[in-house]
Amino acid sequence: MSKEMNRREFMKASAATGAVLMTGGLSPAFAQELKPIQLLAPQLDGGRPLMQALKDRRSTRWYSKKEIPLQVLSTLLWAAVGVNRPHIGLRTAPQRLSSGGIDIYVATADGVFFYEAKENVLNPVVAEDVRNFSGQQYPPPGMYGGPVGEAPVNLIYVWDGLKNPRYSDELNLCLAFSLTGFISQNAYLYCASEGLVTVVRNWFAKPALEKKMKLRPEQYATLVQSVGYP
Ligand SMILES: Cc1cc2nc3c(=O)[nH]c(=O)nc-3n(C[C@H](O)[C@H](O)[C@H](O)COP(=O)(O)O)c2cc1C
């Protein structure tokens, strides 16, 4: 099937569903206007076994230019915090039911999207490449890694409850960071299982990034996790 055919089919599918259905990576070809991206069902077979993934889990700060296919991105997000029990809406990572959880924003070359786990869709937030705001490497580029903007995908973990009057500041931050930890470790393990490379960072341009993402005052970016191929 030719590339032109693929694009025509893509346009047809978008018009029919109101969503962008992609078969490849998150290509800049479609960057001009951001539309919702319908994610695929997670791929539940394949990948390396859990014990092998635990053995291989590590942080890596070098990324190739290879894009992440939609199937892989869909499965990564599902592994991180997708709905694994649809009848009760619960997730692959534990959640504190009375306080809500961590949201994942996905930053790509095209812009920033919000992962709507229940609908399995990425909703557009801002059509700007913010990846260079989403972290600094320590040690700096050249020693252990390249510029952070090179990773095709940055997952930005956001707590949406900072100003909740029912919680002390201490409890609020404790919830935010513990819930982030569960999710980012799920993502680490999926990456190890699938041959992807990843690193989390809490050293990022937080105020600048939060502004670019148009976060509300109750929202708080806890960690950024870059994902790509070696
Ligand atoms: C909460 C947290 C914050 C981190 N922040 C950064 C960071 O800002 N920049 C960075 O390059 N690495 C960061 N890292 C990655 C650590 O440097 C890395 O996990 C550590 O070197 C251990 O390596 P490993 O993940 O391969 O076991 C962070 C890790 C954690 C757990």
C-alpha cells in the first residue's frame, strides 16, 4: 500500500470518527492541527517476562530518532496507568480512591496530549513542542546522555489536587509522589520488557513547563519520564 493511500485512508478515518487514527509513530506530518488520537487496545502478549524486565530495568539518557509506533505508545500508557478492570474502572497502578490519581500528559514533537485512560484516547492540550522544557540531565549531556528534547516521547506526570483543603500539604505531596512512583515504575518495566529506553527526572523547568502546558493552580507536575529507542 502506497504512502499516499495511507494518508488518504487516514483522512477518511479521521473524518469518520472525529479522532486521528494513526498506524505509525507520532509523525510531525500531522502536526499542524492537533486532533484527538484514538489509542489502540494494549498488546497483552509478547514482551520479555517480568523477571527479565526487572533484571534489565535501568535509566538511559541516549535516544535514537526512531519514533514510537502507536501500538507501542498505547501499550506503554496502558501499562503505566491504564484501566485493567473496566467494570470498576480501576488501573494497572494502585490509586487512592478518595483522592484521585496522577494524570499523564504526553509531550511529543507535535505537542502535548492528555491521556484519557477510560476512553483510551490522547486529547490535545497544546500544539507546541515542549520537550526541551521537560528536563535537564544530570550529569549533563555529553557525559551520560544527549539533550532531553531528543526523546520522541516525554510522559509528564501531573497531580491534580494540590489545593484540596481536605489534605495537609504534607499528605498532598505524599500522595502525589507515591502515586507517581507506582506509575513510572510500571513504565520503566514496560520499557525494559519492550526494548525501549527511559529515564525519570525531577530536575526540569517546572514553572516554565507548567505554564506551557496551561496547568491550573491545583495541578502540580511531579516527574517527567522520557521514552524512546536506543
Ligand atoms: C525521583 C527521581 C528523580 C530523578 N531525577 C533525575 C533527573 O532530574 N535527571 C536525571 O538525569 N536523572 C534523574 N533520575 C534518574 C536517576 O539518576 C537514576 O534512576 C539513578 O542514577 C539510578 O539509575 P537506574 O535508574 O539505572 O537504576 C531520577 C530518579 C528518581 C527516582
